[in-house]
Amino acid sequence: MLLPFFYGFRPLIYYPVSLLLLVVQIYFFVSTMTEQKVAQYQRQNILEKPLFSKETSFVYGKWIQSNSKDYPGSHHRFHDLARGGSDTYRLLLTSLAIQDASFRRNIASAETSANTVMVEDWKKDWQNLMQIESNMPIFDLGFKSGDFSWKNLFSYQFLHAGFLHFLMNAFFFLLLAPLVEAAMGSVIFLFAYLFSGAFAAVFYFFLHGNSMTPLVGASGSVSFMLAFICIYLFRQKIHYFYWLLPKKGYYGFLKLSPLWALAIWLVTDLAAELSATTFASVAHSAHLGGMAVGVVLGTIYFHLDRVRGKQDFLLRRETSAKSVFTN
């Protein structure tokens, strides 16, 4: 394990945009937390109904057969196993149906079973499900590649799926945002932050264009900030904590280029994206999109500062009161 430390935390009072972005994220998280939990509970109750999953798997199976060229072999295998009576694969097929934008748009005309009573109840459950989702913050403001919205390209960046998701993004945000704002300036940083998040969502859209699973979180923008700092500071050394075994001599600190952190993050996300299944819960492609913006902007700013004769980032942005940068 190799964990980088980017010069420690900075007081956000010196960085108005970083402070503003964090406050907005906290506001959205706190204000939507209760509503999100209640709606998620109601949604889950519908999805776990045996009759709902049975009819959905049947209807979706017919849909896959009718549009076989549009679906990979895994969908057909799930359908065959669900048709064989497997409750597990019936639930998996139902989960795929919930995520499928094309199926959801054409569900009214889809072929159903002959059980009239079951079909009527199933249709009511679908109506309730869509109504619940329309009132859920992550569905209303999250970015869905199967239902493209320009507004949601930006609103999704301030929502999170849960406390742990928010906590991880907030940690890296506090670590990186002040450094990037100091390097770019507050106004440019604000636009770069929002643009990188939007670009991350567009990158995700091109790879997952038929999904109704909402993309939420600041991970795309955090990836931008990480890549920017790693490129911009690549000539400097930062501390890494390494751990091999819980034995003296097998853990400790060493100083390396930030490019090691970028390489670790890039390889991890790239491998995860290439090996991701249909049910992956982390949008690694969005991370890669944000990272691409960071690499480009980090390279531009590094060369601009070299031309200006301001190559030392740590000496560049000291405040008049106290330097917020330390070696």
C-alpha cells in the first residue's frame, strides 16, 4: 500500500471557492439525507416483491429476445437462468430492467404474461416506482446517462449516495481543493471544478449511455484536482506512507514524485473500469474523465508558470499574513 500526503490540510478561510463548494455539498447532503432514506426504503419494498420481480423478469426477458442485438451475452444468460426458475437470477434480471432506459421508455407496449391480475398489480407497482424515483433527490438531480439533462451535469456533483460516500469525497476535497485554488486562482478554479465534473459525466455518458442508474458525487472533480496537482507538482517530492507487513522495517515514510499517486489512481480506475460488471456501483469512467481534465490543465499551468519564471509552487502563493504552504 502506498498512500500520498499532499502537504497537509489548508485553512479554508483563505480559499473562498473551496469553502463555498464544501458548504454547498454539506447543505445538499444534510437537506436530502432523510428524504433520500425514506424514498429508498419505499423503492426497495417494491423491488423485493416476489410478484413484481417475477413479472418484470418475464417481460424484460421478452424484451431482450425482441432486441437481442442490443444486449450482450450476459443478459441472455441471466434470462435463461431466470426462466429456469432461479430466484437469484430473476432478481438480477429485474435489477437490469430497472437500469435499462430503453426498456423503461417502452414498458407500456412491452409483451406481458397472460396473468391479468398479476399484470395489473405489476403496472401499478411500476407507476409507484417511477413516482417514488421522481421524488428522490439522487434521481431528480443525479445524472442519468439514459435520460440526458444539461442541468444534471452540474447538480449531480453536489449529491452523495450515503455518509461514507460523502466522507471520502470530503476528505480528498479538503486535501486538494485549496492547493488547486491557490494554483489557478479562485474564479478559474470554480469554472474548472464545475467543468471537470460535467466532463466526467459526459465521459460516463458515452460509455454507459443506456443506464438509468443516477451518477452522483464529487469524485469526477476530485479526480481532476488530484491529476492537476500531480502534474503541476511533478518535480517536487511529497511524503508517502508505505505498508507491506506489520513489522518494523516494512512500513514507514518515503518521498517520491506526485506522479506515483497519479499512476496508482489511474491504473486502479482503468483496471476497475475494464473489469466492471453491469452491477458495478462505482463510476470509474467518471473518475477517468475528471482525471483527463486535470492532466490537461495541470500541464498547461505548469508550462505557463515556467514561462513566467514561477516554477516553485510552494513559493508562489504565500499570503501576507502567514504562508499556508509548508515543506
